[in-house]
Amino acid sequence: MMTLAQLMSTSSRDMERLHVRLQMSEQRYKSLFEHNTDIVYSTDLHGRLTSVNPAFEQVLGYKKEEILYTNSLKYIHPNDIPRVTRYFYRALQGNIQTYNLEIPTKSGERLLFQMKNIPIIVDGKKVGIYGIGRNITEQKKAEEKISYLAYYDIDTNLPNRTKWMELFSEQLDKAKQKRRKMAVALIDLDRFKWINDSVGHYAGDDILRQLVERIRRALPPSAELGRFHGDKFCLLFPLKTEAQAATEAALRIVREVARPIVYDGKEFFVTASVGLAMFPDDGEDEHALLRHADMAVNMAKKGGGNRVERYCAQMNEEAMHRLEMGGHLRRAIEENELFLCYQPIVDVHTGAVKATEALIRWRHPKLGLVRPDEFIPLAEETGLIHEIGRWVLKTACRQTKQWQEITGNNRLSIFVNVSPVQFQHERFVDNVKQALKQSRLSPSCLHLELTEHSMLRYLSSTMRTMDELRKLGVGIAVDDFGSGYSSFHYLKRLPATILKIDRAFIEQLHANASDEAIVKAMITMGHGLGLETIAEGVETPEQLNRLRDLQCTYAQGYVFCPPLLAEEVMRYVTEKQK
């Protein structure tokens, strides 16, 4: 009896402990079901919903009373029913199923879930499935955005360089397999930086998007436009496009871009340069075709822009020549092959020398004298212009100070031409200060010459730099005045001190009434604005006499003397002082 009593007591305690464990298990299950942030539901063997958790109701918008014991397939898209049915029966066979499924909410919003189906087993029998769904809609959107940003340009929604190169490679493979022709183009907007400088980058982006839409309208069907970077775009023509058809399409693009564009009530004018290359004529791989298209677009820009150029072998020869000359130019700096000549600037009434203009020259040991118009653009392309420009400034200022000390004329000035690339450099003003400090030349005796075109090229930054130079006391001369189209509109805004009248108006001054009227207007305007005027390229006594009659202040040219070496300038100045 004692033993039986002990057994009964032990069995009672075991039953109590089992009951407690069952209660705890049920509470854990209920907590997992009720408080789970994922949607959780169960179905019977026929797919009818037998339970849903609160997250199911909150996320999908259904009340459990309206959906319990209805078929779960009713709440998904009809196209997904066969797939989800397969997962359901695989789960019933004991295989846990994981898959992504888009489920519409009651309000119609489509949400993406990562689903898991687990069989429900009671007494060793499968009686239904549990479904658990994690909402991955935002995660998917973030992944898609990251993927989009990796392959598309956010400003224009065009394929970026990476994506476009993939399309290019695929198209080129097809062209090779089918032995078809293919055209590729690079599109470069001319001087678009003017727009950004004028209205700012945000407005510039809006204008850029308008231009992209114009380009798209001009494209043939199935063409692929991409954005390489900045204001440079790439264009892939459909297979079988002949050179003539590609050229005509490129010309349509150029015409579309050139139309006036209105932004914030103002008109802006942008042009485009297009370079074309053809497969297989101009290259048989991506790199060769793009390199040749780039050469063609550079040729179009050098020709003034707003045009289309097709690659030809001569461009490659010119590129190789520029590369070779770039090496020669670098050695020219190291070997002191560069030197300065000086052309006097003379008072047309008294004949006194007011100043000289420093003119750079290059004497190559084998090529002889290399023209500045051949090596200065090369120096700008390679970045050597900054080193050359610093050397010119220092040498010209030092030489002028020596002449001042020898002649006793402390007002003798020097004019130095400045490249627009050099002028835009962030340390340009510091370079000017250093040249003046080292030479001990007064800032008022240094005049920097910039063409009106280069002044207007980057107007906002140009104005800031010119203001710094004006505060320093350095003079600013507008070189080749009259050769641009915006001179009179912007001149009053530029802190210039001198106008240099372009030689093109001086050549026929004594014989052409129109040129004389233009020169007279320039001189009168200069006087009205408090600016001195210098006529360039004066070669005959007749021209000089007319300039005197028109009240021009100064002149330079072969009528006085050609550009001279430093030692020759000293003799000329001394003779004029006698």
C-alpha cells in the first residue's frame, strides 16, 4: 500500500508538471502567434484559413471574421495561384517551402512578402500548414534603388556609362555574329558650363533634362542614349545603320539642341558637337570605336562646335602628332627652349613707348621655331599651360623691372597674355602676386590680356578673379576686342582698364568706311567708359594716321617694329626717349 501510495503521488506530481509545461508551451505559442510582427496564419488541408494573427489583420487590412474559413488563394493574384498551390502541397508532404509572393492589401496596395510554409502535424498526421510572411517591400525597393543608381543616371534617367557599355558590348557581339554594320556616337554639349555659371547647377540640371528630351525626340527607333558624364552623352544606333543615316540623325540632334531654350523667362543658347565612328570600318572593338568617336567629337569642337564629324584615319595621325608634340613641349620647359619676345606699345601722338607686350616663342632643336597657335592649345590640353604661364609672368615682370631701373621710367608697363585655362586656375591670383613680389614690379605696371571670349566663357568665376586683380592694382586688357558677339552687353560689367582693338578692323581701316566707323565707335565707347584704347596690328603709316584722327591712344604693330628680343627692346626704348 505504501508503495502504491508513493507511485500515485509521483504520478500526480508528474501530471502536474506536464500540465504546467503544456500551459507554458501554449503561452509561448500564443505569444509567438499574437505578438509576431510578421503575418502568421494557418490553413486546413483544403487551403481554407483557420487562424490569422493580429499582424495579418493590421498589414493586409482584413478582419479575421471576414476571412476565416475562406480559401487562402482568394487573396493573391490569379497568376500566382499555380505556383502557390505547388508550394502548399510540397509543404503538406513535409518539405518546408520558402518563396517570395506579392499580396494585395484590402485597399489594393501590393506588398511583397518572403513566405515560409510549414506542415501542421497532429498525432502524426498532417492537418494543414502554417504560413509566415515577412514584409520585404521596403527592402526590395531599397535594393531596386541601389541597383538603379548603379546603372542609371539619377538626373536624366539615362543609362550611365556602366550600363551603356553593357548594351554596347551586346550590340557589338550581335553585329559581329550577323556581320552587320553599326554606328556609335559621342555627343558633347558646347560650353554648357556657361549655363551653370549663369544660373547655377540646379537650374543647369533642369536645362540639361530639357536638352536630353530634345535629343531623344531626334533619335531613330531602338537607339540607346546614355550619359557618360557631365555634359557628354553616348549614342548607340540600331544594327544595320549606315554612315549616311547615322550622320543625318546626328545632324537632327545638333539642330534640336541649337534651338533656343527658355528657362525662368530667359533664353539660353546651347550647341552640340557630335563625333561618329562606324563598325567595322573605324574599329572592331568597344575601345577602338569609342576612342575614334572621341577624336571625331574633339575635331568637331575644334571646328567651333555645333557640327558633326565622322572619324577618319587622319585624326589618329593628328592625335599621335599632338602626343609627340606634348612630349617635346614638356622637354622644352626642362631644356629652356622657350623664350620671350617683346613688342612695344607706342603712344600714337608722341611716339613714346608706354609698354611692351610679352610674346612667347619656342625654338625646337630640330623643328625650329614652333608657332604659338600650335603649342599653346596643346599646353592647355595637357595642363602644361600653368607651368608655362607662371614662367612667363615671372620672366616678363622681372625683365620690365630691369628696364625701369635702366631707363629711370618707373611707369613702363608690361602686357602678358593669359590663357582662359590658366585664368580659371584656383592659384592664378597667387601666381600673379608671387611674380610681382619676386620682381618688385608695381601692380599698376602689369596688364593681363584676356580675349573677350575667354572672359565670357565662365562669367561668374571670371568676375571674381578680375575683382581680386583690380583690388590688387593689376590692369585688365580686353584682347581682340570686337571679335566676339556679346562684347557691348557685358563690357560695362567687366572691370577692364584697356581695350585692344582687334587687328581685323585695322587692316582695311584707311580703305573701308565700315571698318573705320566700327573702330571710331569702339574708341568713343572706350573713352566714355574711361578705358584706354590700343590698336593691334598697325602696319602702315596710313593706318596710323587714321588712328590719330580717330583719337586712339596707343598702337602696336610692324609700323613701329616687330617683336624684339629683350636686348633689342632696350635699344629701341632708349632711342625713343632721345
